[in-house]
Amino acid sequence: MSHAPYSGPPGAEVVEIRTTFPQRAAAAACAERLVREGLAACVQVDGPVTSVYRWQGGLETAEEFRCTCKTTAERAAACVAGIVAGHPYEVPEVIMTTVSAAPPYAVWVRSAVEPAAATARGPT
């Protein structure tokens, strides 16, 4: 990827979708699948993080691995469906936020998740 100088104002929209998995391998597999299928331009996996939450009336603590997916508003629903389809949790965390991004980055995200781009890459 070449580095073009950025001179414009931020403002182009990108959707970030966050989720967590109980194992790093599961998070990495989801990340790879979403990018391969053109549902996300990039997925960052980080952790472990410690989550404290209520579940079925009790207080739980778990070590989890967080995925932060970058996609477009048009592909967000398909990205969420891709996350949920292979998720081991009964109620997976899925948090979507529309963020303002530098226009060159937003253009790259859009180009990476357009259906034509995903088709051109083909299965790998």
C-alpha cells in the first residue's frame, strides 16, 4: 500500500463493528473469513480483555478477544450476519458505530468491501 499525503478534512463515514470471542483462534478465524468474503476491509483482533457482565441472573467474568471490523453502512448488515452465523455465544456482543474517517481510508474501506471487489478476489 503506498502512502499518499492526506490534505483534506475528515468526514467520510466508516462503520466499526465490535464483537468478542472466548478464544483468540475463534476471533482470528472470524476476522479472516469476514475479510476474505469482502464483508470487512480490515478486522483487528486484540486482547485478551477481561469482561465483567450479568448473564442469566449471575455475575460473570471472562477473558475474551475483541474484534473491531471496518466496513461500510451498505455492508454492515451482511458483516453482522457473518459474525453471528459462526459465533459460539448465544447472545454475541455486536456493537456498531459510524465513525468519521480520513477520506483516503474510507475510500480504501469501500473498495475492499464492494461486492465486485469481493467477487474479483474469489475464494482463497
